[in-house]
Amino acid sequence: MTTWPPNFPVVGEGCVQMAKWIEEMSGGRMNIHVYGGGELIPALECFDAVSNGAVEMGHGVAYYWAGKVPAAQFFGAVPFGMNANQSNSWVISGDGGKLWEEIYRPFDLLPFTCGNTGVQMGGWFNRDINSTDDLKG
């Protein structure tokens, strides 16, 4: 189950490719059928569907779950944040992975990095930013 539409370029295609690699590496013992967002459940219900056992795994960006887990966005991409290599290094070789597991534990989820599009440029704002004064508050 993904948050992406079926066969969505790059990230959706990456899920399908990963499923093929897992099947090959497991000698055919693991066969993952990738469902795009909306095929089984609404795309942004992926987190809850995996948490409650309706599906076995999901693929999306951690910042989608910031409303449930405020720190989750730091495991996706934040404006002016780490680039893809820095983020992967922190999660894989630093303590980022342990922290990510800790914040997902109450939801019975085990997160892992699976692709990375890198830093979000600019920012997420709910109003126009035209000067530094607009950043206050």
C-alpha cells in the first residue's frame, strides 16, 4: 500500500522495483504486491492501515504523519533541512533510526528508510512570504 497513485513516476515506480528486488533476493519466498494509493484504501490512510493490521506494509513520506507524530516530519524532509545523504547517514548510521523506531512504537510500526528525494526547498507556509518580517511568528 502506498500513498502514491498507482504507477506514480519515480516514487511509485521505486516501490514496484523494490518489490521485485525483494522477491529476487528472497529466492521467490517473499512476493510483495504493490497497491497504489486509493486502490485498497484512501492514500493518506496508509499509516493507520498498517498500524491496525489492515495491510502488512506501507510506503509514504514521514511528514504526512506529522499530525499524529509531530516529530515524524524530520524523517522525511523539512525545508532547509538535511540533504538525502545527510538524512540517510543520520537514520542508518547515526541514532536517527533508533529515534524513528521509538516515536513509531506506540503505533506498532517499524519504520525504515526506503528512498529519499532530498531536502524540501523553500518552505511550508500558510501565507505569502515576501520579506523577512513575514517569517516572524
